[in-house]
Amino acid sequence: MHGRKIEFKILTQAQLDLVCERHERLWSGQSGGARAALSYCVLENLDLSNRDLSDADFSGAVLRGANLSGCTLNSTVFFAADLRRANLEGACLRRADLRGAIMRGANLTGADLTEADMREGAIAQVDKEKGLSILSHKTQENDAGTANFTGANLSRSKMAGITAQKADFTDAMLLGTRMIRANLRGSSFQGANLEGADLSGADLTDTDFTHTVLVGTKMMMAKKDRMNTEGALTDKPVGIDVNTLDNPVADQIAEHVKWCDTNGAEGKPSLFDGTDLRGLNSLAGKTLTAFHARGATLYGLDLEGAQLQGARLEKADLRMVSLRGADLRGADLTGANLSNADLRDCQLGPLLLEGDRLFPASLAGVRARYTDFRGADLRQVKATGGDFSYARLDGADARRAGFDGSCFTGASVDEKFRESAGSLDGAVDLDAA
């Protein structure tokens, strides 16, 4: 800012509602619309929930404790704004400008910050004694300390130099995110995905990366004192390295497909228990009936439309896997990790055996956090004790399915699912879903 001293303007809820309504009229092409220009406005504890304020300007604004949950804020400017304790749960902030923003204590659970810019930034203003001074909300650099980014999508975001001490990034998506020189001391990244992220020069002291995806993650010159990476998935092979197998994986898959196509007359079934199969990239559309990969690592594999009837995938790592439209009738996925997997329109109903016997599929004890089951056939599935937190289950067919003791925290569940499910005894957080 140059040429004049910054003056803050306090708005009431009624005044803010009027500004938001005019902004929404502008976006919808109605007359009387105007862009929301809310720079240097004090909006503390006000309600902006579920508004569409894309491209609005909140530069230097004070939004402490404001409710922006469910907001659409794509390309919105929050340069040097004060967002402490703000509720941004489920908000969409794609390509938002958050440089220099203060987010201490903010709740960004499930928010989408894809390609957002969260680097350092400050506003200069005229000062009679200093000539120019930095606009400050008690702190100048981008401060996200103790912020809650649980389940947020921060993929390809620019977070260089961010201060995020003791912040919670549990289950967050940080694909390709740049966090060079970031202060992340004591932060939690449990279950998060940092594939391709750059944390070079970052302070990772006391940081928790347990069960985190660290594939292709850069940490050159980073401080790693007491950093916990137990159970993290890295570039190193997990279990059996496919390069050590006597027969190449591609040949074994071809033999398995032949075995299926000829009803066992030719070829032979494959056995990949405990094997790291990430190098396969794609098995989309393959016929792999009775596929055995118990405890195997299939992270990020493309299995869209694959025929996997009766597959044995107990305790397999299926994070980020695409199983859309796949046939998993009668498959056993007991204890498997399906977090962030795509199972839209897949078949997980019972498998019809000889003598008209039905063999149900199993999702017992599965970890299916943020997994998409929309349109899936889950009839008669055994899913006791599963973790379906933040999963999409709306539109799934759950007739006679058993979800006893399963967790549905933050899950998207429609009335049809509740009414048709066979058993939900002891289900956790289903009423809040």
C-alpha cells in the first residue's frame, strides 16, 4: 500500500450480507452486482458460511473467528489477512492468495486449497516517522501455527517459508506442495500424502510423519531431529521387491489373465502376497479373478474396471487406487487401507457360487477414510469395525450390509443408506454424518 495510511472499517452482519449479495449478483449476471471489496474491513466473528465469494478481495481484513465454512473462495485474495480461529471447514480455496495470512487456530478441515499461494507476504503503509511501515496483526509472516488442516487438499500449493508449528495436517493431501524453508516444528502429518512435495530446508523437528506417503518427497537440508516416519511409504520397496522375483510381474499377470480366460485350462494364477506392486502403474480392465495380493502394496495403481471377483486383498495398501467400476464381488479386503481410493460404481456385492450359494465381500476393519463409494454395490458386504470417516457413501446400495461398530465421522451418507443397511449396531457418528 503506498500513498496513504491504512484505515480499518468495522462492518455489521447486515452490511456484510449486502456486500455478499451484490457480489453473488455480479457472478450470476444480474443487475446491481459488484465485486466484494472487503480489504481492511473488520469482520470478526461474522457469518459468511456457504457464500460464493470467488475473486473477492479480503486484503488485510480482520476475519478472526469468522465463519467461512462451505464457502467457495476460488482465486479470492486474503493477502496479509487475519484468519485466526476462523472456520474454513469444507471451504474451496483453489488458487486463493493467502500470502502473509495469519491462520493460527483456524479450522480448514476438508478444505480445498489446491494451488493456493501461502508464502510470506506483508503490506507496507505510510508512516509519519518511518516513511513506510509493515501492516501487522501482531505477526508479519505467514503464520499457520496450531491451524487444523485435517483432510484438506493442499496439492500444488505454494507454502514456502510458512510458519506452521504444531499444525495438524492429518490425512491432508499435499501432492506436489512446495514447503521449502517452512517451519513445521511439532506438526502432525499422520496419514497425509506428500507425494512429490518439496520440504527442502524446512524445520521438521519433532514432526510426526507416521503412516504418511513420502514418495518422491524432497527433504534436502531439512532439520529432522526426532522426526517420526514409522510406517511411512517411501520410494523404498515394501516387502517383496518385484525386481527380485524369478518371473517378471508382467509375465505372471499375463499367465493369470490366460488362466481366467480359459477357465483354468491354460496359464496359472498369480500370487503376490506381501509384494510391492507399485511399478505396475495400470491393471485397468484386466481379468484377474481370484487375484492374491494379501498385504501387498498397490498404492496409486489403476485398477479401473478390473475383474477381481473373489480377490484376496486382506491388509493390502490400496491408498489412492482407482477401482472405479471394478468387479470385486466376493473379494476379501479385511483390514485393507483404502483411504482416498476411488470405488465409484464398483461391485462389492456377494459372489454367486455353485449351488446358488452367495459368498459376500468383506470390508471388515477396513480403513476407508475419504474414500469415494458413490454408486457402489455394497449389498450384503461385511464391513464391521471399518473406518469410513469422511467417505462418500451417498448413492451406494447397502441392502443387508453389516456395518456394526464402524465409524462414520464426517461421512456423506444419504437416507437410503441408513434405511437399507442390514445392521448398524454400535456405529459411531452416523447420526452426525
